[in-house]
Amino acid sequence: MRRDPFQAIADPSRRAIVSLLILHAMTPNALAEHFNTTRQAVSKHIKILTECELVKPRPDGREIFYELNPVKLKEIADWLAPFKQLWEARFNELDTILEQLKNKQHE
């Protein structure tokens, strides 16, 4: 079953896993050490992230390391880009207003 990556990252635990994998590839056991839950629960989150192709397994001997899939992450980033532009424009407007208020106080 192929899942929706947006639905996958809606879960805080899965977002935390993605954040950990930004640093480097990790095994399920290494990921589980960062959570106050069972290894099986972490494995379920990894499975969902793998099904939506946000992470991909990389066998290394007897271990399986999971790493981020930058192509899928780019899809999410591309979808968010217009919202980021909107936020930045609004923050720039706010900066301008605050600067004007600051200048009026010093007059």
C-alpha cells in the first residue's frame, strides 16, 4: 500500500524520525533509543514512512539502515513553497511597520 507523505508527516513521532534521519541513516534500534515507546511502535512508524517513500531502507550486512529520500522531501518542500513566500512577505511587511513605529518614537 502506498501512503500519502503528508498524512505520514502529520504524526509527531514520524516527524521526529524524519528529523533524526536528517543527521544520518539509522537502524530501527538506534531510532527507537530516542523514543519512550516500544521498538515495535517505532518500526510501525518506519514502515509507514517507507510506504510513502519518505525514507528508504539501505541494507548493510546484517543491519538495515533507514535514510531520507530527498526526492519525496522535495515534493513536500515544493508544495510548501508558496506558503513560505506568503509568510515571508507578511513578515517583511511587519518588519516595515515595526521600523516605521520605531522611527516615529525617536522623532
